[in-house]
Amino acid sequence: MRSGVAAGALSTALLVGSFAAAAPVYAEPGDTAGGSAAEVIAALDDSSVLPLLDQPGDVASDNIELLANIPKNGAFVPEGQYGSDLAFSGDYAFAGNYGGFTVYDISDPTAPVQALQVVCPGSQNDISVYKDILVLSTDSSRSDDSCESTTQSVTIKDSWEGVKIFDISDPLNPVYVSAVETACGSHTHTLAPTRDGQTLYAYVSSYSPSLAALDCQPPHDLISIVKIPVKDPAAAEVVAAPALFPDGGHPGGRNEQGFNTSATSGCHDITAFPEKDLAAGACMGDGIIMDISDREHPVVIDSVRDTTNFAFWHSATFNNDATKVVFTDELGGGGAATCNPTVGSTRGANGIYDIVDGELDFKSYYKISRTNTNTENCVAHNGSLIPVKGRDLMVQAWYQGGISVYDFTDSENPVELAWFDRGPLSTERLIVGGSWSAYYYNGYVFSNDIQKGFDVLEISDEVVPKQKPNMWNREFNPQMQEKFHS
């Protein structure tokens, strides 16, 4: 590990190897704010089916092998310093953490090396890269926009949340160059560059306004659009805040089965497909697709709701031809045991939709079939396509449910092909953990585990034919999809 990193324009120092301020105590489990208490029953598995793995240290897999692990270390060791999202540029993986981000050298994927740890607290530190630019989301109320900020109440007007922008022209010497405050902060963000590559847009997703939050007042049926000039990222600014749900979106409340469904008050995550001028949004109570041909003025072209099985629309992934969308449901906010027979196979699952004449057409649900223990948070989370021509394959994180590889070429009959599962972190209490993000990049699966750190896995060649190296030889952001075959 390096002992230091150059100071940025907005920060007197980016701390490396020490921790300046405690991270917020809440995390993804807060995604179902106002409804999570109603989901506690999800953890009460009264079935007679025994879990496959039920003790800490248990590891099992089928057709996928763990090649390497770098445990959380330094400032990121505490339990509350959750590992979050991943982005890739050349031979480097950038891993978000509630305390900052880590840069890993993955030039030899079987033996990754931790090259740099940047301490810059502020959940979730959702992360993405484009050319020499790194964008980091802050969705916790901070005293200021620096990397030395401390937690500060949302009731204080000058509290700060938004996106931070770094220059990574030298990946091992990131320089903090700009910060942009956005309404309700930035839970996640999605990059959508213009076709000429000269201007980068970040679609900022945030939600759950409150009368007490002075910079996050209701209604909040919008996203913030940040314009980042590629040659002058310090000039980044909010240029639009379109209301995607002028009618207010899904009102939320109990469904006929008595389960909570989230009201729409913003979006949780957006996936853009800039080449096709499309984006898909997972917006708490609604799933949408948008025309983004005018990057500053996205237009919702269709929306869907699932009030029977979906509790919280969390993320979206197109297939390679943009003829399908996989939406995830984060039942219980990621903090509950929802992978068991009591909860069932359709709640907390993926929803697979075909896009037919610009409209979303539901086809099926996909959920891992393995029973987890009651001390394991398990639900559908972040994943990416696996580039195999003519097939729709995806690898996906399921928190403590592990990592799943499945085929949804037949939209109505998705089939699991491979999986990896570490078993519970504890038999005494539910510790928020497991794989937050699992993505396929240049022949390997890279996972950021909330508690266990950075993993590299390899899928059996019999399951997924190994792709040529450098499929994405410049960069890869799973929420900014690129077509991988002509």
C-alpha cells in the first residue's frame, strides 16, 4: 500500500491507512425506510428445510471457484465500513466502501494487489469511472464536501450530500477536483456520456425526502443530472432535475397479502445504455424505461408496478440487445433473511421483462433456490451480463446468499448455471454482509464483499466459455452498459 495520495482542490488531504470520522450507522438496510419493520417476519423461517451452509467458515460452490481474496484492512476494517460497488479501468478495479475507496491492480486477476486505499467517508460511496474521471456518491449528511467531513444532521442547512469527482489520469494518485451538491444526496449515480465523448452526464438517484431534511424536501419525484465536461471536470454542475413521476408515482402501502410496498419518492438506481439512447430505472415503487437521446431531458416511455411481489425496486440490467430488462427487488432493504421457503420464490426475486414495442412485458421471476439461515441477509443485488454471443447470461450478488450465475435467454424459464456461497458470518446475530456487487470483467468475476473484502472468482469453462482478454479494454461500469458483440 502506498503511504499517501496527492491532496485535491477541495481536500487538504486524502487520508490513507487511517480513519478520520465514523461512518453513518445506517446503510442499504435503510432502503425500505418506513417499511422495513413490516418485513421482520421475513427472517422468521419456520420451515423444516435445513440450510445448505449453516456455520461460519462454511464454503460451497458449484462450477465456480474462488481464486483470491483481499480482506478489508486499514480504515475499512470496522463492521460498519461496508464494501459497496465496483468499477473498472484497464488493469485496475475501483472498489467503493462507506469509508472511501480502494484501488486494486488486477493485471494478474489470479493474484490481485491492493495498490491504494483512499479514506473519504460518506455512504455509500457508489463508484464509477470514465476516461480520467472517477465519480463517487455521498448519501449521508456531512459537515462539508471534503474527505475529512464528519456526520452532521440533515436539519442543518449547510450540511452536504452529493457527488465527488476525482482525476484518475494516474490511477495510483487520484486527485479530488470537484464536488456537486444534489437534492437528497446521491445514493447511486449512472454515467451517460454524449456520443462524441466530450461531455459526461451523471444521473443521480436519491430518494426518501423528509420535512426535517432541509436539503431534501418532499415531493422528490426527480433525479438530478450533473454535467461534467470531460476536459474540465472541475466545472461540473447540476443542469437539470427532471420530475420522472409528475403524478407522484406509486403511493406505496400494504398489498392484498399484507406486505409493505414502497412509495415512489425518487429512484434507487438507473442503468443507462448510451449506445441505444435508453435507460432503465428502478424507482422504489416503479420500474421504468427512458429515452435519453437528449441526455439532459430524459423521457419516461413506459413504467410498470408489481404490488404483489416487489417491495422495493432496486436496480436494473438490460440484456445485450436491449430487448429485455432484469429488475431486482431489495426486499427488507438488504438487511433481512429473505432466502427461505417461508418468504418463497417470488418475493425478493428478480423480475424479468421483455421490451415489446417500447413497453415492458413481464415474463418471470428468478431467485436463488438455496435456503439461507435466519442470520443471513439475503436478497437480489448488483450484477452484470456475461458476454456470450447469442445468450443472455448474468452473474449477480445476493449478499450472504452468495453469487449466482444464471441464463435468462428464455425469459420465461431462467436457469441457474453456477453459484458460490460462504455461509453465515454468525450464528448468533444477523451481521450485514455478503457480496454487494458481483461483475464479470475480462474473463473473471470480481466481487466486493461487504465484510470479507475483494474477491476474484472463475466460472467453469463448461458453464461459460472464457471470453477473450480485454473485452472491455478501457473501462467497465455495469450501470453504463455497452454492447459487447455486433
